[in-house]
Amino acid sequence: MLRGGQFGAAPALLGLLLAISVATVPAFRTLTNATTVLAQASLGMLIAVGASYVLVAGHIDLSVGSVVALASVAFGVTIQAGLHPAFAVIAALLIASVIGSLSGLLAIGLRVPAFVATLATMGIARGVALLLSGGRSIPIGPHIPISSAWVGDDSIPLAIFVAIGIAFAADFVLMRTRVGVHIRATGSSRQSAARNGIAVSSLSVISFVIGAIFSACTGLFITLRLLSAQPIYGAMYELEAITAAVIGGVSLTGGRGRPIGAAAGALSVAIVRNVLTLLNIEYQIQLIAIGFLLIVGHLFIQRQSEAL
């Protein structure tokens, strides 16, 4: 059974944001704007769900935005080379997995702090994306058909249903399967997990790979939506991903949180960004608002932990 307390500040925040936005911002109530919010939320959901796995395992990943860009470029370059789109998707997922594995091996194998390890892979991934693309955008429109249902021009985009389905599947794996239980145990206490025969090192690396794969999927979603691969995609996505996860009840100290909560947090972030955009609030101020959301989400989880 789902309990509201498992999802941090997300349920209350979503209700409050929707009530205020509907009441005070007329443009928010349009179907076109609802489509925009859902399309943006679908991107945030994927990357936040990936971040939740890394955080629950007791780590942090700052490379997610750069992996978004690298996966997008890998997809675009492969498409332009004349290969089938399926191979382009595989290429994007593989190169993301390599970055995730590298982050995990640095953090676990060489015992480099995850903050430092993923800061390094953030630079590596972004640099490779710029090299592969020559620093330019790669149009994919002429090479692959994209339906308006996916892009979301005239209706609710298919991407949001895909993202929600993936979030529920990821939640089931983390909460109901042996691997998921072991990842949560690893994040709660590596020492206790190891004493109980759990392969904590392998599971930690796996969590980084999972996070990178979800980042790659986000890059593919953006590329398909905009019909262009870009080495600049994903800027500041690490802030949004971690904020969404924390709002949704994922603890920064590991062992606690659910992907569904992270997805709900991503919807909250998308609504905030959308309303501020409708009010012509500058991008810099939007980043400040997201920073405050991260603080609120963390304090909420902290209060919940103290109450237990």
C-alpha cells in the first residue's frame, strides 16, 4: 500500500502548487499549457527516477546532465551515419552505461568520493559530447519520423505515459525485487549489508549505471521532441534531478525513497518552472526557486526522520 509519508513533500507541494497556479495564473489553465507542463515533466521524471536509485544506494551523481547531452549526441551521430534508429538508441544507452560504470568504479573501486568521481565524469561526458558533435547541433528530423503525439503539439504527449510507466516499473524493481531490497539495504548501512552477504560494491556500481541509463533516456526524449541532438542539453539537470528526488521523499543520506516519489517531485518542479515562465520570471530566478525547493524537500525529510 502506498503511504503519503513515503513521498516526502511532493503530495502537499503538488496540491498547493496546482491550487495557487490555477487560481492566479489564467494561462496555466489552458490545454496547450497543460501539454507543455506534461512534456517537460516527462523529461524530469526520467532523470529524477534515475537519480533516486543512486541516492537510495547512498551516493550522489553530478554527471546526469552531461550524460543527457552525450546520449543525445551519440544518438544523433549514429542516425546521421545512416544506421537504423534502433542502433542509435543502443549506442546512446551503451555510452551512457560506460560513463555510469566509470563513475561507479571511481567511487567504489578507487574509493574516490562520489561527489569528486561524478564531477570528473560530468566533465568527461560533456567534453566527449562536444568532440563528437563538433560543438554543433545535429538535426535528426530528415532521418527519423516523429509523430505529433510524441512531440505533443496537439494533444497530451505520448512521452508522459511512457515516463509514468517507466517510473512505476522502476518503483516496483526498487521496492519489490531482491536487487531493489539489496540496493536499499546498501544505502541504509553498507557495513550491515555486507555482513548479511550483500554485494554492496557491485550494487553501488549498478546504481550509477541505472542512473546513467535513465539520463540517456532523458537525452533521447529531448532529441526526439526537438528533432535535434545538442551537446549543450542537460545544463543544470543535476540540480533539478536531485531536487525532484528529494521533494519526493528520497533521502540524501541513502536507504530511503521511492522512484514514484521522485517522479511526483519532478512534476512539482515542472509546474514551478512553467508558472515562473508564464510570469516572465528570468531563468536565473527560476534556478534560485529550485534551490529553495531542494532545501524545503530536505528539511521535510529531516523532520519526518526526527518524528520516527
